[in-house]
Amino acid sequence: MFEEIDAAARGLCGDELVKFQGHIGGGQYVSVTSGYKCVDFRTFYLPYGQLDVRPTKKGIALRLHEWANMRAIIDSINDDFPTLAGAVPCYMQTDHQDVSTAISCRECFPFPN
């Protein structure tokens, strides 16, 4: 998802309207939104009886230069430890080919219906 986050962050530097949100796993999301010059990593929750998830106070907002620095560090770690770079997210594993199994995954579907 790094390329999508980078593209959204570049959009903040111009006059574009940016509203990007990506699901990282579990209840964690990343967002980049116009009006805020940051990349926000945050935990969300689903209030009882509600349909829309809400953000919690748990998270971190990185300024754009901090995001660029973190990207460089991540790239360096991936270069030094290629086994980490080759990790496969749960939704790409073979057990997720069956919809009934995938829908019970709490990483992919953290908020059951």
C-alpha cells in the first residue's frame, strides 16, 4: 500500500482534494486527507449497534517529512532482511480463497456484522 500512500501524500503538496483510507489489518487503518499535512495511522472500533467505524485515540500521525524518513527506513530494512519484504498478508494466502473461511478472518474483517 506504500505507493498509494505516497501518491496521496504527494497530492497534499498540491491543490488536489485528497481523501485516502486504507485498511492495514485488524482495526488499523491509514489515512491521508486534505487539510491535514500528515499520514495518520489509527485504530478504529465499531460502536455497539452502529454501522460506521469510529477512530480511537490510539494511533500516530506522521508529518510528510517524517513519512518520507520512515519510508527510507522501511526500504533499508527490506533490503537488509529480504525475508521480511517477502511476507504475505493473510488475504493472499490459500485459505482465503474460500469465502466462508476468509469472512471469519479477524484481520480482514475485524468488525463482524
